[in-house]
Amino acid sequence: MLSIRDCLDYCDVTDDEVALIAEHEDIPDVAAAQVVCGLVQTPEGVMVLTQFMVELIERANARGDVEKARRAAKVCERFMADHPLPH
């Protein structure tokens, strides 16, 4: 039986990326891991995940939570480097 860690490693996503999606969607990390692993398989899904992360950064900035925005931006940058969108 595969563990969540096995799935995340297979999909090349991090715990931090899953945590951001879980926060955006207000779902448990386990459910977010399933969502992320499915969406990351297509360019359209990568675009959706990137947009979710950008929205979290914007929300944190709007609240004045600079530290949260900085951390989320770092996670988003890594995600975008690992999963570049085609032009």
C-alpha cells in the first residue's frame, strides 16, 4: 500500500505545497495531497495550483501578514521551478 509520502514523492510535490493547497481549499492535508497529485499531472492543473498559491500570497499581503506571504511566495517559487508552465 502506498503512503501519502510515496504519492507526494511520485508527483514531485512537497509537504509545504500541499499545506498551501489545504489552506486555500480549507481541507485536510491528506485530501489536499490527493488533489495536488491529480492536478499536477496536467498543464491546466499546474496553472490551477499556481493560482491557488498566488491567491494565498495576495490574501496574506492584504491582511498585512508579511511573513506568511513571504513563506508562501517561497513555496510558490519552488513549485513553479519544479513544474514550469509551457509557453
